[in-house]
Amino acid sequence: MDLDPKLTVFVAAGLYDSLNSCADNDYLVSLLEPHYARNFSVGCYSGGHMMYDTKPARFELHRDVAAYVRKTVAAFRQ
């Protein structure tokens, strides 16, 4: 991000994921310096490690990833 301030990151996790915790992701982003933290988007979805296994969580993940991609592409067009 020092080399490219437009670099962004989307992190998705399941609420019951024992490997990639929603709470830990939020905490880790909160520890970053603000100019890095603002480039992170964190999504938390019902389910475990394979949160996309249920239709509602899959729909939410799809919606959020699509919004992230649209936002990222729009930022690069500016």
C-alpha cells in the first residue's frame, strides 16, 4: 500500500470459523494505521469456514464481493 495507495483488500470470514475469525479480523484491522485500515473491507457471514455453503450466506458474500469489485474498479478509473 506504500507503493500503491489504491491497493485494497477484502477479507471474508464465517462467524463460526475457527481458522479465520470475524472478531480477530476486525481487531487486526483496528490495529493498522488509519491510512492502511481504510483500504481494508471485512465481511462476516453466518456459517463456518465454508460460509458460502448456505444459500443466504452465499448471497450476502456474492453481494459484498460484487460491491467491492465495483468500488475497486471505479477507484482505478479516477
